[in-house]
Amino acid sequence: ERKVVAQQDARAALQTMTLEISMASFNPNFASPIWLDTACGNNPPPNPTYKGIQAASANSLTIEMDINESSVVGDFANEVITYSYETFNQYISRNNNCQGAEAFLGDDPTSGLPRAVRVINDTNGNGIYDDGTDIPMFTYFDGSGNEIPFANLPANIPNIRRIDITLQVETDEINPDTGQRRKMIYSTSVIPRNHATSPGA
């Protein structure tokens, strides 16, 4: 039962992330300027060449899109979304239009709420992928299929053409029969097609 619940949570999270990330840089009216900085304002101003991916790292991704086709980003729900992997507390948060991050996959253990799954991409909780069991949540690729090193971000954000999402999760409760938690890995690739065609200025 614990494994089934964890599977359902992880798959639902991956499906939502895939759908939303695929819409990054959606700008149907080719409006310019349209993009916001990662603080959802204009101080500091956004980098126009980053378009609808204003921040990208192994553990965090900020995407922007003009869902309601108003030529304004942030005036409609889910137009600015930040996914962050909270390594120490082992959950993923989602921030919608800069209204504050909320637990998205796995509950924040400091909230006191019971949780079925914990995210263990970073087994040490140190933010450094330093052993064979650590897996970045996001991996980025250019148009030729070459992986973009994290050290080359954010400068290479304009070159992103594919984003791989990997979720390594485990049941929060320990299986009484084995004395261990059940571990699972889910992954998918996302093509943010609008990112290549949307105007950046």
C-alpha cells in the first residue's frame, strides 16, 4: 500500500511537471518585452535572452508562459512556476506566480503533516551530487543532444532544447518486513518547443 501511494504521487507529479515545463516560453502574440525576473518583478530586470526559462539548475527551474494570451506574463494563474528540490527536507516545492512555495511532491516534514513519499535525488542532503546514488532533478540538453554542464548555466539557458526530469523517491514509512523503505525512480524528457521560437527581447 505504501508503494502504491508513493507511485501514484510520483507519477502525478511527473505528469504535471512535464505538461507545465513543455509550455516554457509560450508567447503566442510574440510580445516583447514580456519576461519577468525570477522574483516576478523588474528589479533586477530579467535577462531577455533567457525568455521563459529565467532560472535553471540541477535542483530548481523557473518557467514562464503567457497562458491567457494577454501579452503579459504573471497576470494569470500558473504563468510563472518555480519547481525546487528541497534537499535537506526531501520534498519538491512548487511556487505559482510567486505566491510562495508549497509542497508539491512529499510534504514538508516541518509542517507536521504525514507524508507518503520523500524525494531522495540527493541522498546526503548537501546539494552536491557526489556519489553514485545522487541524481539531479533536472538535466539540460542543447539542440544537438549534448548535455549542458551545470557550470555553464545560466549562460546557456537560450540553448536549452530538451529537459530531462528524474525523480528518485522512497516511501516515508519503513517496511516492517524488510526494515527498509521502498525506492523508485521515474524519469521523462520534455521538449520546450516554444523556447526556441519565442522572441527574447
